[in-house]
Amino acid sequence: MRRPVRIAITGAAGAISNSLLFQLADGSMMGDDQPVILQLIEMPERMEALRGLAMELEDCAFPLLHTITLHDNVEEGFNNAHYAILIGARPRGPGMERRDLLEVNAEIFTRQGKALNDHANRDVKVLVVGNPANTNALIASRNAPRLSPSQFTALTRLDHNRAKGILANHTGANPQDIDGIIVWGNHSTTQFPDLHHARVLGEPVLNQIDDGWYKNEFIPRVQTRGGQIIQARGVSSAASAAQAVIHHMRDWVLGTPSGQVVSMGIVSDGSYGITKGIFYSFPVRCNYGRYQIVRGLQLNDFSLQMMKTTETELLEEKAAVEHLLPAETAASHENLSICLRSGVTLYADGTGPESASKYLTTNRVM
Ligand code: LMR
């Protein structure tokens, strides 16, 4: 049996976590031979609700659930964590745009970035779920100078899954027979759900669907799905978000199935002309605990325009929180390079191993 891994979760008594924790404790995320220690974090006034949830987890008698610890602060809750899933954030209500959340949530993620830097395991893998997820990931990462930006990711798998589900429904295909979907950019209404590389049972999707449906119905439906769910339920998506967290972390840690491409919000290394240093959703493959951007895709003018629009929104979000981004981490976020063979992270700001390293270096984000 493997040694247990420590997984810290903020917003642990909330609706997403309520769905997530039971799947996680049952092995769906880390594999069915990986014991887990859950370090659950909530606001002080929610600790009683969290205690109730912990009792329920205990009552499931999950063989893989090694230990549960409860914390009312992130500094303690992130201690030695190998994985951190940052769900807790001020949620969006009806009529609110995600950008309204920027200012309120920015402070939360500044503190969390610092706490990860000071208390988590040096190899911690971080997934930001709380909105605005991409920019929250940027804030947390920029406030964690001892960690590599490649250790931080933002959840766009929910959008990726939505695109796949809606396309499956429209074409009558089984979701498992669809591949090559890409979500570019921000987890917001500007995101670009791209079907140009998607296939159903190996056949290009765009040969099988009407271009008008793709551009006028499919794209806006995926882009606004989160808002539609809030309108209908009165609260944000929960179970589908939890499922997306499971998919994202499982693929990152255990690898994407052979040939499969998924979407992850990661720090841009300049691929496809996207400004370096922002957290942007790219097509990636994962292996051995790392992600790698899929290279060399042909992009038409329509796609480039859509990708630009969502990039512009992320740059505006970044400008709005610039005062929370320490200058000391600017260079590492804009000049990320990774040693492919050793796994050592090299920074152009000189904080990595010497430039005379015998290892191959590339500018790929992994
Ligand atoms: C979602 O996409 O369902 C969530 O991010 C909710 C939101 O605020 O958009």
C-alpha cells in the first residue's frame, strides 16, 4: 500500500466540496490504491457544518480515507499538503458578473498563495476553482515565490466537459467517442470552446454539424452555461464542478489517457501568441505528474480572434489586481522554462539551477 497523500481543500463545507469529498475518499481522484489525508478548511463560522460533513465521511468507512483534519485557517490547513484544491471564494449570485468578484476574492487568494508558499509541500499541486479562477490562480501563484508557476492551475475542465456533453447531446454520440475539444482562455463568458480539432469516432466534428449552430448556439451556450445554471438553480453549479475537479486532478496526477487532449488553465509560456504570465486555458496532455501544451495546431482567423478576445479579458483582470502581484515573481512567470529530463524547474530570473545545467531546457510549460 502507498503512503497517504495530503490533500487540502478550502471551502470544504460548501456545495462543490460536498459532492467532491465522497468521490475523492472513494479513490476516484487519486486512484484506488492511494490512501488520502483530507485537510479540510473552512471559515470559523462554518466549522460546525464542516464537523458534520467529517462525521458523514467517517460513517462511509472508506478504506482509502486515512485521516481527516479540520482547520479554520489556511496556514494550518495547508501544512505539508501535496495537493491543494482552492474552492472557497465569494460565490457569484444572480445578475453578478465574474469580474464583480475580482476585488473581494483577490485578498483571499493573496493570503492563500503566501500560505502555500510557507506551509505546503514544495511539490504541491494547486487547483483553483473559486472564481474568477484564472486570475485567482495568478494571484496565488505570484504570491508564492518558492513554488513554480507550473504548480498552479485553474479549472476549465468544467467548460471542457460542458462542451463535450452539449455536443454529445446534439450529435447523438456518446461523450466517450468525442475527442479533440479545446477550451481556450478564461473560465468566463469570453472563453472559446473550439471544435476545429474535435472528432466524433475519428471523424471531424465540423463536417457533421451546421456552422451556424456551432457559432450561434453551441459557443454561446457553453460560454454562458454557468450563468444559466445560476439562473435556474439560484446557486452555482456544484456536482458538475466537483466532477470536473476529479477529472482535472486525476489527469494531472495519473496522466491523460493515451492520445487524449484536455483543457487546463495554466500559466502561459507564450504558446500560440498568448501573452506570457497570465493563466489561460490551453489544450494539454499530462504524463508523470506534469502537463504539456499541445503544439502545432493550425488556427484560422475566427479562432485567433476568439482567442484574442478572451486573452484581452484576462489582461484586463490582471491589470485590475496588479497591486496584489509582487514584482519579485514577475520574471519567473514570464520566463518559465522547464528541464525536461530532470524535472528541475529553471527560471530565467536565476533562482533555478545554474544556466550551465547539463540538462536540456525548453520553454515548454509542463
Ligand atoms: C460555473 O461555471 O458554473 C461557475 O463558475 C459559476 C459561475 O460563477 O460562473
